[in-house]
Amino acid sequence: MDNMNSRPILRALSACLLAALAAAGVEQRTIAGQSAQPAPAASAADVRQMIADARKEIDSFRTTAGGAGAAEHPAIKWDAALWQVHDRAPHSEGATIAAVEAIRLLSRAEQWDRAHARAESLDADDPAWERVASVLYEEGIARKNFEYTVATLSQTAASTKRAPIKSAALLVLGRVHRRQGDLPAATRSFEAARAAAPGTPQAAEAEGLIYEVEHLSIGLPAPAISGKPRNARRPITLESFRGKPIVLVFWAST
């Protein structure tokens, strides 16, 4: 009789236990699902703070531990942290800044192979290319060798579907040609950059560079310049100094 009376109680307890375990399982799956969600993209302000911290540590490293090219250079550590930001939300503003500065830090630390690997991992339409192009130009100047810069940016310009990236790459290619003294090739690159992205800052920059090549290159007559001196009533012109040595200093303030 006691056994018969205890069976309903045991069944009820078993049912309660199974329900509790099932509920716990649901809760665990929910928590696991939540933890699997991607972390939110870092803001541009957060990334800039990371970069400021990175530069501070690198400056300290240079003065106390070692110089560029060192195997333990902190740029390597900061590159990894910044690239995590990039991979978390590619093409976002924070990701773009992170990618550009990661490559810049590696390049300035003379970690050339690492910098190249990062640049080559970017897809051709990643907005970071708009500024990475200039980073590769800085590298070419530092190494006195633009072979990698020209090859990489030529491929990027040919592959990208984004007009501003194409224009940015062509702008740097034009700068390389100009630096190497090939003004016709520089002009062609600048004209292509202007045509690639009309109405953009890149097109405006290309327009200014074309003017510089055509009117301000070494050996060309100086353009007409006039201005009113602070201590004279009449304006003066550059033409009035023809035949005399003269130094022009251009400056501005805000």
C-alpha cells in the first residue's frame, strides 16, 4: 500500500526534475547563443585612442629598448589588436582607421613583410585603400624603392569597383612618376585619377597636381604673382623682379 501510494509522488518528482533540467538546458543554450554573437564594432573614437596608446608605447620603446625592425617591436602587438577591430566589422569607419594605422605602424617600424601581408589581405574595395595608398608611398620614399608601391597600387586601381579607391591609387602612382622625373607619365596618372572620381576630394587633388606639373615644375617660367606689401601703397609683381635673384616664402595661418 505504501509502495502504491508512493508511485504517483515519485512520478511527479521525476517530471519536475526533467522540467527543471530542460529549462536549464534552454537557458544554457540561450547564454551560449548570446556569447556567440559578434562583438559590436569599435567606434572611431575608440580606435583613435588605441592608436594614441600605440604611438606612446612605440615612442617609449624607441628611446629605451630598440629601434625599427626589432623582432619585439610593439607595433607587432598593436597591429594584431587593430586588425581584430578591422575584422570585427570590415568597411566600418572604425575598421577603416584601424587597418590604415596598423599598416602604417608596421611600415614605420620597418616590419615590411608584415605590412605587405596586411595590405594584400584587404579586398580591393575596402575603403582603407583610400589611405593605405599614401602609406605605401611613404614606404617607397623611406626605402628609396617604389617597386612594391607601383605593383600593388596598379593592381588595386585595376581591380577595385570603388571610384575613390581607384582615384587614390592613381594619385599615388602619379606622385611616384613625378618623383622619378617622368612628368608625362605623372600627368597621365593624375588625369586618370581626376576622371575616375569626378567631384571628389581625390579629383580636386589631382587637378591641383596637374597644375603643379604644368606650371610649377623646375625649369618652367614662374606663374604671374602679385600682391600688396604691408609697408607700401602699390602692389608688386613677380615680373618686376625679372633678372634678379628672389626667394618666395609662402605661409598661412588660421
